[in-house]
Amino acid sequence: MSLSGNLEDVSVADALQFIHLGGRTGTLSLVAGEIKAGIGFHQGRIVNAWGPGTKKLGELLVEDGAIDRSTLASALRQQEQEQPRRSLGQILLADHGLSEERMYRAVEQQIEKTVYDLVTWKSGTFHFALDDLRPIDDISVYPGDIVGRLHLDTQMVLLDALRLFDEKNRTASEADDEEATARLPMPKAVKAPTPVSVKPAAPPPVPQAKPRLQVVSTDRGLADRLIQALAPGEATVVKLTLRDAGTPPHGEPPPVVLIDLRGGAVALESLQQLRRARPRASILAVVDSGVPLAQTYEAGAMAVVPGEVPSIVAGFRSVVENRRDLMGGGQRSERINANFAKLRRIVGDLRSGLISTSISLSLMNIISESVERAVLFLVRRDALAALGAFGSAAGGKPLAQLTRGMVLSLQEQGALSEAVSDGLVHALKFEEAKLPPAFAEAIGKPRSGQCAIFPVLGGARVIAVIYADNGQADRAIEEMDILELAASQAGLAFENELLRRQVAPT
């Protein structure tokens, strides 16, 4: 199967969604004048992308802090002298200490940035060649062979790309409206009514995830002593190399990185590099009399403590508490404003017709801003039919793939059937939801143990339901009111679209 057309008629976003939902393998080529680009798919998953602004692997690794420029220059010289020549990735892995995790993380970032750029193309042509995949030259691996090594959630990449596409369209439309308004004659002055002050409801408390302490030290027993000194469950303590420090697992907040500078084991220049490469991480430095305090702070440390375990523990707790105060206190008013802004955008998008894809995809796009994963079910006479999903199961497989074609009987008692019957939101523990066994087994229990069911109301009935949770992220579902209002606002538009499809000529 091949697919060709003009980007004026079919957007890049629509083409990507078609290939992804179809689970197809091949390359989508884009041409705009003399500019060429492409996106590779393996069974519906994005595994490669390139365009006019795509950076080489070496530059990405330097920007990520995985290697420095001298290492890159040395590897490139080595590559030029080899016969036969190995790829740059092979040389860096074998001879320069680069880990596969850091290399594939750079590839993921390269793919995401390229897709975000290409989805904004509005003119040109596209062609999808089935079963035609080009290798990733920098690492000398065919895209289909690295699927298991990439932690790239294709559905989330597409949803983020669609969000950027819609925001750009909305910005352009607003600019056109402002220009048209400027040409209108000025109306006569009218006394504006006195605004009514409405006090917003207090936001729910911000759930706190268990902090992660990453220990970088030549003292092999330091991490164990810290685990014993901290209260049970107070923190997750892991020992890492400096190269791998600063990055949290997916779904966790930025870590606190403990760097042991005693005896010159780690240079201040390395601390500076970590600060530049991982600006969101909080750095706690352990020093002795030979390490200047002023220079340690200048290098990027948030706190500096001596090497005694009680001092380190106290410093770690202080850093964590200060971060919690900042996130839960100073940003609370910003959080309220952001929620109301999101509500205005949801209503505006659904009423303006600016959203480029179907209402179902747009609704999932909105839901993805607040939860890690969700499944949308269409309500039939006596069953629920899976219509779309994003996020991954515990094993890493996309929910869109696991739930494709899934049909659940409404005769089974549980939160899904209850939401269809009463039209109410059900937020409860995963076990209490009594989900159909096939569905529960496919998605797996979320790490927080909490899930929610949102009905999508049409004119007189529930026309769809959404299952949502935060997957492997250990946090409760936030913004329940935002999600409920999003579903209710989308309901009528969703029902109108379904009716339009039923009456459209075939």
C-alpha cells in the first residue's frame, strides 16, 4: 500500500495518525520545493525522523552532556581513518565509554524534535512507501531493530505534535481576527458593567512523589549508610556514575544528585557540566577542607555539606523540603490560573472548529495533558468498543495496540457500566473499579493504584466513556474537574460528528 497527496489537502498530522493507527511499516517522505524530510514507522511506531534542521548524533550527544567536543572530534578522526568505516555510534560505544542508554536517549530527542518541526508543514507533497525503512546512519542500525531500545511513546509524540499544530493554527487565526478587527469602525463608547468578583475554589493538594537521591561517590558504602540513616520509604537511594546522574525515571520528578567532591574524586568542572546538562536536578555537594565552598556554589551546587552522614541527610531533607515549598506554595496561584486558561482553550477549540483532527483524537489530546494514559470507549447498544488510546502498559506495549478492536460487554458490573448508566465520574481504586478481566489484564494495575472513569455526555445519553490513570507514575490523578469539564464540552461536538458520519454520502 502506498499513500500520496498534497499537504494542502491532508496535513502531516493526519497522515501520521493514519499510519500509526494502521500499525503500518514504512517511510513517510515529505517534499516542499527543494527541501526533503521523512519519518520512519515500524508497525505503527515512529522509529526514525530526519529533516532540514535535524542535528547529527554527535551534536546531540554534546548538547546532552553525554560526551564533550574533544571526544566527538577524536571519534570523527578515528572514523575517517578506518577501513571499513564503522558508524559514529559504534565507535563511541566501543572506544569512548558511551552507554547505549545515553545514545538511544539522544536518538529519541532527535526524533521528537524533528516530528514537532515537520508537523507544522502546510505546503508540499507527501508519499508513504510501505515496508521501505532506511537505516539510521549514525548508529548503523535499521529503525525496526531498535524498537525495543527506544522508550518513545508514539501516541504521546503524535498528541504533542498535534497540540503544537493546533496552537499554531489558533495563533494564526487570532492574528487574522485582530487584523480584521482593526479595520472595523470604532463603536460608540458604552459604559461597561461592573465586573463581579468570583473567588475560585481552592485547588486540591499537590500529591508528593517519593524523592530520588542519586549518589555519585567513590565511597562504595556511602549509599548504604544513607539508606540506613533515612526513614523507611523516605527516599529512593541509587548509586550512579556521573555520566548517568541527573535524569529521573519516566514519570518521576527531577532527582537530588549527591556529588562527593572529597579528595578531588570529582572535579568542579564536572559539576558545572552536570548543572548545564541537567538544570532541573538539585545538586547536593559533599566537601572536605580541600574544596573551596564559594567555587562549589558557583559551579551549581544547591547545598554544600561535610562528609558526615547526619549532615548529608539533613542537607538532603532541606533541599527536598525547599523544593516542595516552591512547587506547592509559590506556584499555587499560577496553577489556578493555568487551569482556568486550559478550560478557556478547551471550550474555544471545540467551538471554533480550529482543531485539525477528529473530535475523539482532540478529546484524547486534552486528556493527555493531565494523565499518563487513557482509553476511549464508544458506547454501543450493549457493549463498549475501544476507539483510541495513549500511554503504555506495564510491559511497555502501547495501549493503542493492546486495545485495538477490543469490545467489552456492558452486562458485566463495574465502574465502566455504572458510568454509562448514571453519567457520573467515578474516581476509585483500581481493584474497586471491577474492570472486565481482559481489559484489566491488558493495561495492568497503575503504580498509584488509582483510576478514574469519565462519561462523555451527548444530548440525552452517555455516548462514550474514558478510562484514565497515571500508569507507572506514582502520583494521584490531578485536575479531576478539568477532565470532567473537557469530557462534557466534547460530548455534543463528538455526537454531532458521529451523526454527520452516519448521514454523509458514501
